Amino acid sequence: DLILFWHRRDLRISDHKGLASAREKSSQLVGIFCLDPNILEKDDVAPARVTYMIGCLEKLQQQYQKLGSQLLILQDKPSQAIPKLAKALEAKAVYWNLDVEPYAKERDQQVSEALKSVNIGVETVWDQLLHTPDEIRTKSANEPYKVYTPYWNNWSKRKKQKPIHTFSQNPTGLNEEQLKTARKNGIIDLPTPKDLGFVWENELVLEPGEEAAQNRLEEFCDRALFEYDEQRNFPANDGTSQLSAALKFGVIGIRTVWAKTLEAMENTRSDEARNHIKVWQQELAWREFYQQAMYHFPELANGPYRDHFKDFPWSENQEHFQAWCEGKTGYPIVDAAMRQLNESGWMHNRCRMIVANFLTKDLMINWQWGEKYFMQKLIDGDLSANNGGWQWSASSGMDPKPLRIFNPTTQTQKYDPEGEYIRQWLPELSSLETEDLVSGKISSQDREACDYPEPIVDHKQQQKQFKSLYKEQKEAS
Ligand code: FAD
């Protein structure tokens, strides 16, 4: 009996719950991936992300081939392409791992109905989280959590599953005859990003594929993990794991990642080291927190969670927005970060917070503009994490702390005290004195000589104005 496994954001073989359960039921097991126009034709797709994804698919195809099976590529609406292929191949069932995003839930429902209408079975499991969205609920009211700290307190106490051994015996794939049928029913060769209309000319900062992700995890857990809480806020340092794209596309299993943190805990007696590991575990829990929030409160995807932001009089100044996008605000830390995003497709977390704060609190531009721009650029762009990060920065989200205003200069003094990060991404400023760079007090003469703009707004003034607008909105709501 043939089983098809539909890969989506689980582009790997090991530690894979859905694949393991499909293999248990049948020895003939073939992977499918559907290039969905509903996703790829949206206006928030990043070329770097598509390039990474296609690279991962290429690697996954090679892995399937090694096993003696295939990963088949489709390019159409999943609710049409998948049932058509499954029916033509007389597959017994289609399996997949569940997702939290509103579109994914709706799409899966449609695919499931279409398959059932042609008598093909559907099996689904949760794989991408250590705890499913319904597993962690408040003790008092049995509701989903809206606040991170109590969520973490509950989440962290629970036993986590160990990595799954996906299969001991390799599956078999399609025979020649079936392959011919597949080709007549929508199967295509894996396209290049360019075929799909995406061009990413710069180097890909993260190497695609399961092996690269596992190496990255190993390397991080051998070294930087033990200093994480000290190093993670300095964007010039390589202090974080850079596993976000691998985690977004499920190129590494979350149970494998967690097991590594436990191993590291066991291998150290130092309380200090253990604290660093715990802080990294907390980041993994943020990922799960935002995913369960998106699952239970899909309205988050469409706008601010808090009422007083529903009619906020955001500025629509296109020139300001363009300056922010291009890294030309005249605030070096903001501009360096935006250049990192534009040139590498990735941005350090501290800088994501700084630029998001600057867009919303200094330029007073709707966070949703920034959210979309990030999705258009980020290699790890992910609805739940990105939306969570933006709502947190805009103070419009679930986070109870009412107002958070970052001062770009203070942030620079704390987190890029030598101006290393600024110099890396704004080479035109590299000859300036560190003190000038970091304090933001660059003379007009120097700005002109470096072809670097004057600040487009005054932080102090903007901060005052934002606070008063915020107060008005809060009182009115
Ligand atoms: P590490 O510090 O090594 O953390 C390990 C993993 O934990 C990350 O790979 C990620 O999967 C998860 N994680 C860490 N911090 C967060 C967080 N705050 N929220 C959710 N998950 C987290 N992360 C994305 O994966 N995709 C996004 O589109 C995204 N957009 C963001 C937008 C804004 C405005 C902000 C403030 C944050 C955003 N983040 C996003 C969260 C965070 O910045 C990145 O996950 C992190 O910088 C990735 O680097 P890393 O893998 O080295 O992280």
C-alpha cells in the first residue's frame, strides 16, 4: 500500500513524527512537496527564504533517493494537486504534520476533504512543537496562555519527548510505471528560485539542508551556548545559534534541539553555564508561545491585539518608511541593522527589536508595514514569530508591559560599544571616531563627507509625541 507524506515545514528525515508514523503503516512511502501559488504569489515572499527552501528541498530529494524512495514536487493548489496525484497513484493515504497558521489550517481542511471525497485516507500528527497548542493551558481557567512567563513556568516543567527514530528499515519508492503515472499527474522537476521568479544574488548566510542544520546545532552547543546569556545581545558577535531558518522549515527536529540542551545541562556542573543554557531554552519556548498564540488567536495575524491600537493615528509618511527600509534614517544602529537585513536576509534579534521600536515609536509608522517588510526580506520569516516580535515591539500585543521605548543611542552604547557592528554594515562610517559613532553625535560635516544622512527625526521629540498619542488612545478606548 502506497502512502504519500506531504512535507511542508518539516524538510528533513530524522526525528520526524509524521514520517515515522507513515513508515509504521507501510513500506512504500514517498514524499511530496507542493509549491503553493497561494503562498508563493503573495507579496511578502523573501527571495532569500525561497532560495533557502529550494536548497533544502534539493537536499531532501537527495536524502530520499539515498533511502531508495523519492520526493515528488508539485506546483499547484494543494487541494487540487494532491488528491489528483494520490488518486492516480492509488495511494492508500496521505500523511502530514499539523501547522498553527490560519492559512495552513484552512488549506489542510480543504485538502483533507478533497482526499476523503475520493476515498483516500488522511493522517495527521503534531511534530513542530515540543508541546501541542492545546497541551499547555492555564490551570485556573483551562484557557490558552496570553502571557509568556506563566506559559514558560508551565511549559518548562513538562516532560519533553525524546528525538524520534524515524525508521529502522528504509521505505521503498515508486516503481517505473508509477513514476510515469506521477509525471502525467502533475509531478515536475524541482524548479530553481529563478524559475519561480525569485532572485537572491548575495551569499546565503545559512547553508540549506538537514546536515548543515545539525552541524550548526552541534557547533553552537559545543561553544556559544555556554555563554549565550552574555553574548546574545551583541550583534557584532556570533553569539546566537542562527538556527531560525532551519527551525522555521523544520530542517531540524525540535526534539533533537531540546535533547542537545539537556545533554549540555548534564555535561556541566557550573550554575552559570546552566543559566546560559536555560536562557536559550527560554528562547525556544518563545517560539512555541507565539505559535500557540497564533493557533488560538488567529486574529493576531490581521492586526493589533490591544484595543487602543485599533485606531491609532499612524503616520503614513512614505519618505520616512523608505528611509527606514533602505537604512538611511541617519541613526547608525538602525541603518546598520536594515542593511544587514537587506544584504544578508537575516538580522540579529537585538537589532530586530531596535529597528521595530524605531519604526513604531520614533517614526510612528504602523508596525504592520514593518512586519510585511521583514517578511519580504527574512530568510527565517515566520508568521507567528514575526507577528509576535512586531506586536511586542509596538506594545500592541499580549505582553503586559504597557509601553516600551528604546533609545537608539543608549542601545548602541550598551550593545555595540565599539561600533563594530555599525562599521561592518555601514562601511562609509568606518573612519569615524568610535565615540562619535556610538553616541550618534556625528557632525554635519562628517555626515556630508561620508555621504551619510542627517537624522530624519529627533528621538526625544518623537518619543514625547508618541507617549501623548498613546495616552489619548488609551483613554479613548
Ligand atoms: P537564537 O537566539 O539562537 O534562538 C534560538 C531559536 O529560538 C531561534 O532560532 C528561534 O527559532 C527561537 N526564537 C528566539 N527568539 C525568539 C523570539 N523572540 N520569538 C520567537 N522565536 C524565537 N524569528 C523567526 O524565527 N522568524 C521571524 O520572522 C522573526 N521575526 C522577528 C521580528 C521581530 C520584530 C523581532 C523582535 C523578532 C523576530 N524573530 C523572528 C525572533 C528572533 O529575532 C529570531 O528568532 C532570532 O533572531 C533568530 O536568530 P537565532 O536563530 O540565532 O536565535
